Amino acid sequence: MATIAFYVLLAGAAGIVFGMILQMLGSLFFTHFKNHDSKELAGLAGLRLSAVFAIAVGLIFSSSHTHYVEAKTDLLNEARLIGTMYVLSSDGPEFSNSREIRSKLSDYAQILTENLDEPQTADQAAEKTNKLLLEICKLAATDDLNKSAGTIWLRSELEKNCSQLIELRGKKRTWMSTSNVEIPFWIFFIISFGFLAFLFGVFERNPLNRLFVALFYFGTGATAILIFWMADPYHGPSRIDSAPLKELVTKMQLVGHS
């Protein structure tokens, strides 16, 4: 959390520096025009652009936050499904592949934890992880000599959970390789911020105006880095925490040794 706060403050400070530089350039530019005319033109252009800029940034921020929260929710669901399958294969009706399923589920949860903690290894381990999940699902679907109602129910529950795990796995792989915010937005963001900062050069250099633009620059820089991180929840200092999976692996190991 301290690291995130530091980078947010750093991004806000960078926004102030770049904004002030562009504002100074704008101030030099507007000194060549009549004060009243330049203020009217800058005010009209700035008002319209700032409205579009605020709406666009607000929508993208909301979309990125939703994306980030959904990724965290998917992680919890993934841990829940793995834990449910582990419990069913441990305490459910007798099933010939129960022990092997539990062993592979534990390995699978461990690999997922490592991928979250070190996302740069996720691509290298992708094939192994996919094969391991497929093996788990095949074991869960394997026909059993015991045709009791309990075994049939257990197999159907394991198959259902496996289907959801496969869906979450595919979704995560897609999200780990792409960002929710595309390059065109960042081009729009930089151009709009630069143009607004340039237009602010028409303001008189008094303390109130300086405070106003400094807050705007700081907020813009801080918002930019938050959007950048939330749009990619699996990388960067704000990536989602693997704590649910770590706790699950610990409990699996305790059950396995008991």
C-alpha cells in the first residue's frame, strides 16, 4: 500500500511539473494577444474540452475499476471452486480418483499462486497449467465402477466445478495478456491534458489560480496512473493479491498431512 501511495504521489507531482511547463508556454503565447480576447477564446475552448475530458476520463476510470474488481472476484471464485473440489474429493462419497484429484488440485493452486506473485512467469507456465487443469477435469469425469447415487452426484459436481474453472482460466489468460484501456485513450488523454494546460496560461498569476491548476495537474497525474494499473490487474504494484490462494494451499497441505 505504501508503494502504491508513493507512485500515486509521484505521478501527481509529475503532472504538476509538466502542467506548469505547458502553462508557462501558454502564458508566453497569450501575451502576444489582447487580454480580453485571449481570455474569451481560451475560456470557450477550455470549457468544452474540459467537459469532454472529464467525461471520458470518468468513464474509463469507472470501467477500469470495474475490471479490477471483477478480476479480484474471479480470483476468489477460483479459490472457492478449487477448495470445493478438494473438499468433495476428500469428504464426499468414495471415488477411485479422489486421491489423485486432490494432489493435482494442490499443485494447480500452488502454480496459480506463483503466477500471481510473479506474473512474468505466467506465459512460461501456461502450457503446464492448462494441461494440469485438463488432467484434473479428466479424472473428475472418469467412469467409476461404483455406480452408487453418491458417486454419480460427486462426479457431476466435480464436472460442474471443472467447467467453471476452465472458463475462469481462459478469462484470466486473456486479461493477463491485454489491457482494458487501449492506446487511443492515452493519446486522447495526453493531447487533452497538454492543450488544457496550455490554455491555462491565460490565467493571471495569482495564488488562487496557481492552487487551482496545481490541484488539477496533480489529480490528473494521479488518476492516470490509477487507470493504468486498474486496467491491468495482474501486473504493477497494484496487482491483485494472491492471499486467498496462499491460504487455500496452506489448508490443503494441512488436510493432506492429517
